[in-house]
Amino acid sequence: MTLISNESVFDEEFIPQMLIKRKKQIDQITSYLKPITLGHKAPNLLLHGSPGTGKTVTGKFILKKFSRKVRTCYINCSIHRSLHSVLDYMVSQLRVLGGFQQSVNAKLKALEKHLSQPMVIMLDEIDWPSPKDRDIILYNFLKFPTVSLMLICASRYSVLEMDKRVISRLNLLPVEFPPYSEDDLFRILRQRAKLGLSPGAWDEDLIRKVVGMTDSDVRVAIKTLYNAAVTAETMKSEKILPEHINKGLVRAKELERKYKIEKLGVYPKMIYRIVDKVGLISSSNLFKECLKRCRELNIPPMPRRSYFYHINNLLRDKLIEAEDYGERYFKVRR
Ligand SMILES: Nc1ncnc2c1ncn2[C@@H]1O[C@H](COP(=O)(O)OP(=O)(O)OP(=O)(O)O)[C@@H](O)[C@H]1O
Ligand SMILES: [Mg+2]
């Protein structure tokens, strides 16, 4: 019995033809980038929002639309973290002759013909390269007046860490991606079910159940639905039943936790690791431990302001939780 009619619908790479609840962002970005289709310079954009708010899928959706008229390039900066690696990737994507040469300057020269024409470059996960590498990447693209950059990161705060001259020359227009409501998630998941599962394999109650069980996390919800379908198929069931959800849910949650931890920057990962090791730790002791760790690693001490900022993000992303005993104590959220 095949319950899954199209596996690719459940891939992270999949781009639906219609995005739920993102019309405002799509219209905004499309109108900001419109000048580029007329051969003019368009502004640089910053798409920001918590994990799983659809920044990557919306950015790719827009690139697909614009690629009919202008050149576009998607670069994942969590993989390509230096100018050299970014240019290497662009050379291969755009099939640029002469780009095989080793030096950054030779690569830039080989890419010049493309970069001197209207082009949209999406730099996803721009908060991954070190601040220095990030400045170098951006600074070099800023030399090309008809290139528009679409930067993607979890928070606007990352931008504040950039070199002041780069920030002012980028002149970024922010586009916010607010979290989805439970109803939005229901619609996103129902869309996946319609596209990827056989008609008799699911019903709306099942979708509602998956959304309710996954803590409003869209990635976990999509993976859980897929895992449940695989379990149901293995058990030769004619449709996906609530009992097929549980096993897949645990696996999806573990994967998502790993993914989120993997994605953390140096300081938040340090905070998470300390909390994980100690078990339960007060906020003041945690901050002291962080400073000690910075000294051991020989990296700049974590500023107090960014400590609170990272704590709030870890709480928001449900990686840690707080308990109040007069002072705030933290532990890893299981
Ligand atoms: N509005 C939407 N309509 C349909 N599918 C969506 C929508 N938003 C997100 N998704 C799906 O949810 C998953 C997560 O979305 P996406 O990767 O775009 O999030 P993100 O904001 O880039 O997260 P991160 O900050 O972790 O990179 C993807 O599989 C994506 O296709
Ligand atoms: Mg993303």
C-alpha cells in the first residue's frame, strides 16, 4: 500500500507553488526588487525571523520568479563561510570560464562580467561566517552597483555586529518573518499532505493532531507527518493513524534539536553546552562560566548585553527553559 505519492514534497529543498501566509513578504520583496528587472539597481534586503518562519523557502520562491528575467544565485553561507568559498560556488553555479583559478582576485575578475549586470544574490544564513569573513564577503559584492543582495538571518541583531561602513553602504531594507499561528501551520501541513500523500491516506483530524503535538514547529511537523506515513506503510495500514505519529515525532524532534544546536553561533552554543553539562545553573553563574570559557578558548569575552540576547533566543527556540527561584535558573529543555 503506497500512502506517499510524492516523496520530494517532504524534502527541505521543496518549494511549493503557493506559500501560506507569506503574501505580504512576497509582495514587499517583489516590489523592492522590481527595478532590477528594468536594468536598474534595487535595494539590498534583510529577511529576518526565527527558525522555521519560511525565510529560505520564500527567498528561493522569489529567486525562481526573478530568474526568468535576471540572473540569480543562491548561496548557503553556513556551508560557504569565506569569500573564497562563496566565489568558488558562484563560479560553478554560473559556469564561469576561467573561474578555476586559485586567487580570490582572479575569481572576482572571471565573475566580473556577470556581476556587472543586474543580478540578485541570496546569501542565506549570513550570520554563520565569522564577523570578519562576513564583512569581506559583503564588502566585495558592494563593489558591483547592479547587484542586489538578499541577506537572510535569524535576527536583525547580527547586522549590528557588522562593520559600520559595510552597514551604511548596504543600506538594508528589513523584511520581517513573524512566527506562524497554529492555524497557519495547519494550512502548511495540509498543503504538504495534499501534494505528497495519497488521497485516502490522511484526513484533517490527523493533520490537526500532528500540529498540536509538534509544539508549533513547522520542520518537526513536516518530518513527523512524513515519518508517520512511512510507519503506516511499513505496518501495511491503509491510512495513517494517530498511533503512527508518536514514533516519528520523537525522531523528528531529536533531528530538529540537533539541527538547531548545530546552527548556533559560537556564544549561544557555548551557553547551551554549559547548561547541558551543569544541569541546572543560575543566570549569574552561567555568565561567569561563559567568561571563563572565553578566556580558555582565547576569544573576546562575551558582552553582557549579548549574553541576555542569546539567552532569550535559546528560550525562544525552546532549547533551554527557565525556572524562577528568586533568580533565574536555566536547564536544557528535553
Ligand atoms: N509559508 C509556507 N508555506 C509552505 N511551506 C512552508 C512555509 N513556510 C515554511 N515552509 C516549510 O517549512 C520548512 C522550514 O521553512 P524554511 O526553511 O524556509 O524556514 P527558515 O525561516 O529559513 O528557517 P531557518 O532560520 O531555520 O533557516 C521548509 O520545509 C519550508 O518549505
Ligand atoms: Mg533557512
